[in-house]
Amino acid sequence: MYIWTLITIGGMILLGTAIIYARSKNKAHDSAAEIARTDAAAHRARDATDRETDD
């Protein structure tokens, strides 16, 4: 009986820790230059796809 309580609480703590870790890692890499570079790459990919579908 108590083992399921421990597993449930431990699972929530583990999940919360993983989410906090992932969010902190993602925030550190979101510089303005990186966002601009990613946006430019998305526009190039979209333009290339548009050119392929127009042919």
C-alpha cells in the first residue's frame, strides 16, 4: 500500500525535476542571434518548399 504512495510521489518529483531542468537548459540557449538565425532558416526552408510546389 505504501509503496504505491512512494512511487506516485517520487514520480511527480522526478517529472517536475526533469521539466525544470529542460526549461532551464532551453532558456540559456535562446539568444537574440540564435533566434534570428533560426527564423532565417525557417524562411529559407519555407521559400524552398513554395518554389518546389509552384513547379
